[in-house]
Amino acid sequence: MTIRCLLWALGLVTSLAWAESPTAVVDFTRGPVPIPDSTRPPLLRNAVNDDARRPRNYDWQPPTIPHRVDGYQVDKNFNKCLDCHARAKTDFSQAIPVSATHYIDRSGKVLDHVSTRRYFCMQCHVAQDPVQPLVGNSFRNAAALNPKVTGTSQAKK
Amino acid sequence: MIERIRRYWTIIRRPSVHFSLGALTLGGFIGGIVFWGAFNTAMEFTNTETFCTGCHEMGDNVFVELKSTIHYTNRSGVRAMCSNCHVPHEWTVKIARKMQASKEVWAKIFGTVNTQEKFRAHRLELARHEWARFKANDSLECRNCHNYEYMDFTRQSVRAQNMHSTYLANKEKTCIDCHKGIAHRLPYIPPGEAPSDTPGQVVPSEDSRVLAPSTVSVATDAAR
């Protein structure tokens, strides 16, 4: 008898939990919209195109792209990024040259062209949209936390 | 049968013996209008998107690539069709291009690029033809819409301002020199022929950008 009572109570609790779950879950990327409903996606905007270099947030962060890259062709025939950023082209284009590390293949051999493992630029480097982050972030890089390590210039900001 | 042909031949050879001069003039006039109208209508039909993409060589290769580009899909709904860029607008040049295109009919009949592999193999050659054509007519088909005189440089990115206020302004370069592969995917391009491989070209420094307005005015004065 007591077991049956317990089962009933358990069933009641779980059913209540099920009934509440659609509204109780708060996902910041969807906002207050219940899970069964579809959200209204934010408007698509143009990527930042100001050509101003943004500082890195942490050491070894791939620098972000400060211009629009819509429709850039990067495939086995042609790499639109390297058309300006390849080291041989920067004399003409005045673009930031691709890092020398990108010319080294995985066995440490230095090549005269970009290594295949570095070929798809936008796997790491991305253009930026002028939007507010959906989720808050209190990340601070190591230099900002410990000014003695890398000097005080970054810590003052 | 031979008798009938002979009779028609005598009429055609000396029509003024059989018909009045007025009827011949009027007939010739009306016939001319009908012929001219039909000729131009037929030629305009070959400029339509349905005609261009009617064959799978165009529809499956280049047209598919065009669809995602800014010239086909954009916010304002202005669309550049195949013929806007690939056929000259002026009549005489258009006829010359249409006559050249008879070679494309030949290629269609004999299936020169009737598979994707064959198309890719010929792609660089075909692209070079178009690049050469644009280079020769100073990118006329671009300029039919993108007029240098109407450009608002303040609405352009700094990079674009730099380039347009110097190389485009002093006519050293034309649109196609830098803007290759904007409506279709590029084939493999041998070293030295890529869009940025324009010999002797160096991006202007900050100093020369200050001087840019004078080069612009010189260029526009020369144009007048």
C-alpha cells in the first residue's frame, strides 16, 4: 500500500515537472520564448567594415577580420583572402601578411606557400558583427589580471 | 513544276513589270518593318535569362554560381541578368558580339563543354576571353550601372576609396582588373594572373590619398 502511495506521489511530481518545463528553462540565446514556440531571429546586419585592427583578447587568439568577407571564394582553385594577405602580395596590397607560422607544415618544414592545414582562413579568423553579446562574459586576459607579468600598458585599460 | 519556278523567277527578277511602283514601295516598306521588328525581337529573346539558362551548360554551371552573389540576390531587388554583363548594350557592338556567339552555338552542337568536367577544363580559357573583352572595352558593361562620376566615395570603405580614387580615377586600371570572380567562381589561375596581380600597382599611402582629389579632377577634366 505504501509503495503504491509513493509511486502515485512520484508520478504526480514528475508530471508537474513536465508541465512546467517548457517555460521554466531559460536559454539566453532564445530569450523568454517557450521551447515549443519558434523564436524571431535577430536582423541580419552587415559585418564590421572599418579596417581598424582589434586587439587580441588573449595570447595566440587568431586576429579577427576587420572587413566584410561576404562571398569570398576559398576553395582549391582560388583563395580570395590570400589574394591580398599572402606574404608575396602584401607589398602590393598593404594588407597584414599571413603569419610566418602558417607557412610551416605539420612536420616542421617551411614552405613557399601557405600550409594546407592553414588554408581555410575563416576556420579561425572571423569577421565581426556589430551586435551586443547574448550572454554576459566577465573574461579578463592574464595580462589584465597580473600587470607584473607583461607590463602595465594593458592593465591600465 | 519547272514552269512555275520559271514564272516566279521572272516576277522576282523584274517585279516592276508586274506590280506598280507604289505597291512595291509600300510592300517593301511594310516588309522592312516586319523584318526589322522580327529580327530585333528574336535577338532580344536571345538576351533573356530563360534563353541563356535554357541549356544545361549555362544553367548547371555559371548560373548556379551567380545566384548567391550580390548581383542576383540583394536587398533592393535590382538584378543583373546574364546579358546585362555579357552582351554590349549598343546596337553595332551587340551585333558583333552576337556574331561571335555563333561559335558558342558550334560548341553547343558538338558538346565542347557538355559535362562539368569538360567545362572545368575549359573554364580558364573561357574566363580569359571575358576578361580580355572587359579590359578592351574599359569594363563598359560594369559602367553601364556603376558610373565612376556618380560614386560617393564617402560611402565606400577606406580600402575601396584608396583604390578608386587613384587607379580608377587615373584610368590606369579598369573594373575587371581587380573585380574578377565577383559573379562566378574563379578557376585555378596561374601565378601572375590573379586579381591582385596587376603589374606596377602599389596601394597608395596616406600622403597620396590627400592628393587624390586633384587626380580625380584631372581625370574628369580629361574625360570632358
